[in-house]
Amino acid sequence: MRTTLVIARRELGAYFATPVAIVFIVIFLVLQGALTFNLGNFFARGQADLLPFFNFLPWVFLLLIPAITMRLWAEERRSGTIEMLLTLPVSQGQAVVGKFLAAWAFCAIALLLTFPFVLTVNILGRPDNGVIASGYLGALLVAGSFLAVGSAISALTRNQVIAFVLSVAVCFLFAAASYPLVTDFLNQNVPQLAAIARRVGVIDRFQDFARGLIAARDLVYFASFIGFWLFLNTVIVDLKKAS
């Protein structure tokens, strides 16, 4: 565990060693602000909650999180530093989890910087802060899910652009899987897949958190989802090392 945390600290520090971290956070905050207050009709709704904020959040993550993960392994392979990393007394699993935790911590920092949204809604009214806390927990789990997917895909290629595009595509499949448009189409053409799509849809699970509902089945889903993709990430790194 100590080795994993050392890797996580190293990776997290690497984010802030370049302007990339600041650029990401600024874009994230600007996008969330514009979508929440303009498209989300934050003031016109006349309700003291952060539902518009949470409605757009997964879709903003869908575009920005692959920009974080595309370099996790692709850059290591392109620059040749992955060989040095894996020759250290560090297991593939420790390296994978350490990199993932660093990226997850970075996303948590970005979410923490949205505290002005919480302050604003508390100044304007009396929101249920328990529901808001639940929404943030769900947001962190969605971020972790997309990060796990992106990290595994980044390990497949040394090209960051390819890693970004593939990560967006795969995350979109899981994000849109439970939408009525998708499930209705599957019900008419492939009924067996419709039930599966509803179960694996990330956004549908997140909406429960945004409404203040924290169910054990949703926590198990996110834990299993993240665990599966991290396991796949470890297998891919191991195979790439062997080849």
C-alpha cells in the first residue's frame, strides 16, 4: 500500500508540474458554470438545488477525463519510461492503482473547487445539503469509472490522440446505455441487450445520487465497474511488458 501511495503522490505532483492541471481545472469550472447558469436555467428555475449542475457534470467529465487519462500509460510507452517504471520493485497492480488514485485525487480537487456553486445555492435559499453531498459522492464515482476506463485504454496504445478518442467512445457507450432512446431501440431490435444496457448505464446510476438516493446496489456497481477496468488495465500492462 505504501508503494502505491508513493506512486500516487509522484503522479499527482506531475500533474501540477505543468500548466495542464491549471488548464483542465479552468476549462472544467468555466464549462460547468456556463452550463449550470445558462443552459441549466439555474436562476429561472426558482429552486435552491444543484440539479442543473449535476445534470451536466457527467457529460463534461465524458470529454475532459479522457484528456487526463490519455497520457497515463500512452506517454509512458511513447517516451520509453514505462520500462524503467516496471523494472522497479513495483508490481503492475501497484503501478496501475497508484496512477489511478493520482488521477482520481486530481478530479476530486477539481470538484472541490466548485464550492462556489454550493455557497451560491445556500445564499439564495435553503437547499438540502445532504442531497448535494450525495450528488458530489456520485460525481466522484462517475469520475472514477471514466478514469478506470480511460486508464485501461491508454495502456493499449502509445498514441495519446487514439487513447483520447477511444476513451471518449467507450465512456459514451456506458453513459448513454440507459437512455430511453437507446433502450427503446434495443427493445425493438435486440430485447436481450436492452436489459443489460439498463444495468450498465452509468448516468442512470448517478441520477439516483443526484436525487439524494445512496443505494448499496449502486455503490457495488461503481466499485465493481472500477475494479474490473483496473484489473483489465493491469492485464494489458502485463501483456505489453511481456511483448
